[in-house]
Amino acid sequence: MAARLSSIEEYKALVDKYDTWLFDCDGVLWNGTTLVPGATESRKMYKTKFDKLGVEAHVDEIFGSAFASAVYISSVVKLPKDKKVYVVGMSGIEEELREEGIAFLGGTDPADNTLEPFSLGDWTPDPDVGAVLCGLDTSVNYTKLSKAFHYLLHAPGCHFLATNEDSTYPTAHGLLPGAGCIGAPLRYALGRDPVSIGKPAGTMLECIKAKHDFDPARTIMVGDRLNTDIEFGKNGGLATLLVLTGITKETDISGPNASTTVPDYVTQSIADLRTIFS
Amino acid sequence: MAARLSSIEEYKALVDKYDTWLFDCDGVLWNGTTLVPGATESRKMYKTKFDKLGVEAHVDEIFGSAFASAVYISSVVKLPKDKKVYVVGMSGIEEELREEGIAFLGGTDPADNTLEPFSLGDWTPDPDVGAVLCGLDTSVNYTKLSKAFHYLLHAPGCHFLATNEDSTYPTAHGLLPGAGCIGAPLRYALGRDPVSIGKPAGTMLECIKAKHDFDPARTIMVGDRLNTDIEFGKNGGLATLLVLTGITKETDISGPNASTTVPDYVTQSIADLRTIFS
């Protein structure tokens, strides 16, 4: 059972117990303040947002699913340098792939951002595509889905990857379809699931370990989603703190419909921790 | 085990045995000859196509999943007359809804056919939406998906419907994502499946029965897909004939990976039946 935090003493004890704090952003640090809410963002985009909010953070302290995807493609998939990634996603993914030296196509290419009819007869597939990567894409359309489907069906050994599996994401005005929805038509057409790289998968934690020295026993993951953030912490052997400012509601963690994913700690909002400094 | 037809005698016996013949179109009568291939078409659109191909057919002999969906909404769902359907689909669906006197929005409305960013804050939902209907939509986009998701999440008792569940469809140049893929992001975001109205569901057969008097024991369904056409015939107590000019390949019906759906008869192409007239 999760420990409910409410007193200053409890918050102080928590801060004493853990040296390294990992924070999910959307639903924890902010809600729907992005220009394109829920987009899979690059570390530079997050850094700009932190700056605007007056939060001190270095790019090396920021880890996103777009970054983790680029690292996964180069170090786990080990995509050959002459191969390319077809992107069903936005500029944040492209930026991280570019930084990692991975060639890509699709994405924000104007030729693929169209609602015009698509015919395989008018198109020449790129013979070098070796992976399809799906992330949140508010410009998703039938041309992109058709090209991605064609590569996954016909390109030899083409990897099917997703930045993360979020089914929805919270905006200031309500829920919208999440990044996991973008690859759903391809799942359905192919009858198989992508490898998901973001939370709760361990790839992101591997990326963090590669850059920072920390003791998992004194590290805590703070998040608003049980099936991604909290599972991510648990899978990595970290402590977990659930906040209720995002996706998860009280009824998801108590009562007859409570999830089987139980965080170590629960508090209403990350803002509660400020009480120890007042 | 399916009977393989090959001799003139076998084809003649088949034609003698069945008085009523139901034909799937895409993959059976034609392949990818449509302007927008695979679109969920209205009966009038099919009629125009039959005329072009020189095939005699009356509109009353044509049944499509768009028509069946409209009939389903008015006679099974019994959507109140002051309620509307939000359409993630194209003009064929709109035409059938209009003929059935069902109010709708979305669909081909230019306001919903855009790749511009979508925010719930800039949009007023229509309080009269009582159903979301998804069909093949080559203009599918994030705005349509977001609005449909919002209605399904918040409109009281909102029905989640799909014209059919085809995962892919065959064009002259290869496979593209099918109608079933269009609602897949909504399935994923909601964690629930739509009611699918087209084959293999029985709604279309009920529509046919309402217009034509036929003896199921002397009726045969001809199709190219095991999980839709052949299952549709079997569910309706009809005989079934599989042709191999569309989705299903020889390896799907014989050998170690053969499907458990077994048609009564198999022949290479519907053209084989012409041999009895030569």
C-alpha cells in the first residue's frame, strides 16, 4: 500500500531519504503549457521550457523519449550508418535523430504533410529505410501512415519503434489522443506491436545511467501515470512517488477499481514539497 | 476442407446449386480501380462503377458498409432524430447518412480536414453528438481524431461505430491501411473497441433480407477475405466461395499456417466461372 504524505515531517523525511530525483514533466511539473501539447520534444525544447518557467536545468539533466529513441536506434538496434529511419512524428524526434547522426525521412517533410490522396503507384520507396519510428504527430495523415506501412511490410528487417505508449495526454482543456495512438493504425494493419522505447521501458534509465552516477537505492521517480512513470521506476529498482495533478485520479489508486501498480508514496501535487522550505 | 473447383462440370454444378449470389467487390470483381481506392463508398458510387465496367446492377442490389452503417444507426441504435453522428470518414458515408435522414458533422467538412494544430480550448463541442462513425478516411488527421475522442469520452452514451474492420485493402500497386485502421487510434486512446457494422457482422445481411427474398440454403457468398467475407457468409448460414484474386493467398488456406476459417469452395478467380458460358 502506498504511503500518503501530508505532514511537513513526512516531506522532510522523503527529501532526506533520496538524493536523486527523476521527474516526469507533463502532468507533474506542468500541464498543457506547450505550444504543441504532448509533442515528443527534444532535450533542447525542454530546456527552453525550463528556462521560461524559471527552473534551473542543464540539457544533460533532461531525458526525453525522443532522445532515448535516438540512443536506442544507434546503440541497441545498431542501425547501419547507410540506413534511414522513416519518422511518423514531429521536429523533436528529428532533432534528436540528427544529434545522434541518424539519417531520417518523413517527419516534417512538407511532401509527407499533406491531406492529398496517396497512391503507391506515384511513389518510389527509399531502399535504405531500416526502421519506422512513431511518436506524437499532430500532422499524422494517410500518406505518412501508408508509407510507414509499406516500409514495415516490405523493407527487409524493418524495425517498428514507438517513442512511448501514452494512450492520452492531459492538456489544460482536457485529454487528447497520446503518442501511442499515432502508431495504432500500423499496429492494426500489421497485426503486431512496436517496440516502445519511452517509459516504462528501461532504455531511458540506461541513458540516464550513461550520463549520471547515482545510487538506485537513493533515487526516486516522480510521475503522474501508473502504467508509465511508476512502472518505469519500479522496473528500474527505484522508489516511486505518484502525484495526482495529471492522469491518475484518486479512484485509480483506491477503492474497487484500484490499479495493481502501487507507488511507494502518494501526494496531491509536487507543490506539496515546497512546504518544507516555507 | 474446401472443395477446389477446376472443371467446367464443377462450375456448372455450383451455378445450378445456388440461385442467389452475393459478391464482395474489392479483390473479387475488381482491384484498385477506384478513384480513392478502398474508400467506404455509397451505393450510388458503386452503381456508377458497375455502369463503367459494363456490369448490369440496380442500386437495390448493391449493399455497402456505409449503407449498412446508416441503417444500423437508424434501426438498431435508434439514434434520436435530434442527435448527430460525428463522422471520421468520407463522402460515401455522408451520402448514406443523408439518404437515411441522419444528421452528421465532421466527415468532409473543410474545418475538420486540416493539418493545423488542434486545441480543445479553441473548439466548442456540439452537444447533440450521440455517435462516432469511423470508416476509411484518406483525410484522417489529428483534429478529427481529437474531436471524435472528445465525444466518445464526454458525450453521454456516445456510440462508437466502425463501418468495417478491414485491416488492409488491396490496390493495383499493393496494400494500404484499411478502414479498420482509421478508428485504431481511438480504440487505443479509449481502451475499447467500436461496434463494427460491415462484414463479418450480420447487419448487412439483415439489410439484404429486408429488400430481397432469398433462400439462405440456395445462396452463396463470394469473397477474397477469410475474416470478413467468408466469415460473413458462414455467420449467415450461407455457402461460401473464396477467390484468390485479392487478400487471401494459397498459404493462408493450406499448409502449416492455414486459417481455421474454411470456405466451402475455392477457385482462383471469379473469371473461372465464365468457362461455363464459353
